[in-house]
Amino acid sequence: MSVQTLYTAATGMEALETKLDVIANNMANINTTGFKKDRANFEDLFYRQHKLPGALDSDGNITSTGIDVGLGVRVSSMQADFDQGAFQQTGNQLDFAIEGNGFFEVTGPNGEQQYTRAGNFGINANGDLVLGSANNGYRMNPNINIPAEAIDVVVSNDGTVQYSTAGSPTLSTAGNITLTTFINPDGLIKLGDNLFKASDASGNAQSGLTPGQQGVGILRQGSLEASNVEPVTELIDLITTQRAFELNSQVVQAGDQVMQIVANLRRG
């Protein structure tokens, strides 16, 4: 008696368990600034061919179909959904949201260039714009320095950073915030801390792009991009995934019962 039924249903349970992990991570990051939800994709496994389509029957005629049995399913890939998240107005002068395509570029602790959609920036002790993180000082690239005497910071939609000082009626320019794009954002490596890293799959970073030009989005000062996780959609996906897992477990139980019946036939 073949135990293939048990193995096939087990592949379904394993794949669905991975999907549950993805849903759990999406739900956990429902309030994470700039978070992009993931989706698990599936593909069927190898088929055991008992008779190929187009074989000749006993009379020499060509058959129209064959006989094959699939051996299950597996997770083929994970894809991030880079759809725009909602905008949350904060009023903070150093909060920036990207409306459209693009990433902020920051410099990691080891000098490696990394990328983020989170725009919750602050100023470090040197006056440099850094990503709001308690673990590392991810400095914006190109570096933007706000002097200590600045009392008001204004960032235009095209990324121009200006500030005013007490007693001066004119604005001084501190630099320009630029954005980075990739030909294949799905190929970016997720690092945690709201950061991505380029890979061979993502293609080379197209850096130094002016917001609002060359197909990149514009900046919104005083706002943050919220997570694009839709709670209702995730809950529906959670329920359907849970039910599918239960069905696969019932298939395992049914296969086990059939094997017991066959085993008992010998005793009878």
C-alpha cells in the first residue's frame, strides 16, 4: 500500500505553515512605518507519470490524455507588495513620506549603502540627518547637515532642504534629499530595521534621483508612510489558510485509516 497520500498532504501542510508565518509577520508589522507586506507563492511538485498523453492504445490510436499523479506543493517564492501605504500626518519637520516610487538611501554602520521607505529621520549630535533607530545611526546619503542655530527646517517636494536662523529673513540651503530606484524591487534583500539591501536580482541602484523627476515620487514633509498591510484582507487570508491546513490534516488522517483497513485485510 502506497503512503504517497500522507507525503503529498504533508507537503501541503508544510507550505501552508510557511504562508501562516508570512501572514503573522504581516499582521505583526501592521503599524511599522514604511512596511511592505509579503505574499507567499506556491508551485506544484513533480508528477509521477503512469501513462503519457499521446500514447498509442491497443488499436494503434493516439490517446488524448494521460495518467499522472501529482506529488504535492511547495513554496516557490516570497514577493513583497510595494503598493503605496497611507499617509500619516505627524507635523514633525524631519518626517518625510515618499509619494510614489523610490527609496531613501542611508549608510549603515559598516559603510554599506542600504535603502528604506521609512522616513522617520532625526538629527544626531553632529547635526546629520539619521534614520530614527535606537540601535544604529543610519545617516542619510547624501549627507544632510542641519546646523545647531537652525530654528526651522523646510523641505520642498523636490527634496531641497532649507533652514532658517534667528534674526535672518532668508533661508539657507543644507542640501538635497535624493531617492533611489531599482529595476526589480522584489529582488531586494530584507535586513530588518526597515532596511533593504541591493542584490544581483534587484539590479544596480539608480541613486541620486531628484524627487518628482525620472519616474520617482515626491516628498511630503511632516508625514510618514504607514504600513500597506490591510487587516481585513489578512484576516480573510488567515481563515482560508487555516481551513486549508485543516483539510490537508484530514487527508493525512484519511490516508492513515485506509492503510489500517488494508493492513487488517491480511489479518482477516
